[in-house]
Amino acid sequence: NGERLAVRLQAEVHPLIGLKLLRLGPMDHPVVAGVSKDSVAARAGILEGDQILSFAGVPVVGQSQLVSLIQKRADTPSDLELVRDGKPVRIRITPALDPKDGVGRIGIIITGSG
């Protein structure tokens, strides 16, 4: 229709990563497809079907980003924000250091958005 629309977006500096974020809702929030028995995730109460929104305060936009964030935070308590049955849930979790690879792991299998 030729109509022009001006939108002002305000970026915020994320304190953990030091980058400006626009806080635009990502479209591909990973979904938990499985939780390993006796894992950090199982002990923290993560369930199959949980949709992950953020980890350590960083909005999660895909599977590889989530894996990278978890791997970098071995032995560091982190907040995991997710959606379960349509309701927001926050879980405090500490990725365990995998001595073989030297990275953090929580014991979940993830898929793309649900």
C-alpha cells in the first residue's frame, strides 16, 4: 500500500557477553527431546518437552548456540529459562565438567523448536 512505518529499536548491552542485543524474540527455541538418567539436567528438574528460552541470561536462538553456552559454563551456576506446558519456568543449573573434553555438559538431547 506504500505506507511508510518508522520503528525505533533500542539495543541493550548484555552484562555477561558485552554485546548489544535487540531483544527480538528468536524463532528457534530448542526443545528438550530427552534427559539422561542421573544427569545434572535430571537432578535440576528439566523435563522432555521443555522449550529453552535463555541460558545464563543469554537469549537462545538455536541448538548450536545453546550447546556452546553450556560448554563454556562448566562448574558455573547458571539460570535456565524455559517454557513448560505454556508457563515460564526458571531453573538454576550447574553444568558438570566433562573431564574427557574439558567442557560443560548437562545431559539433555535437544531438537529444534516445537
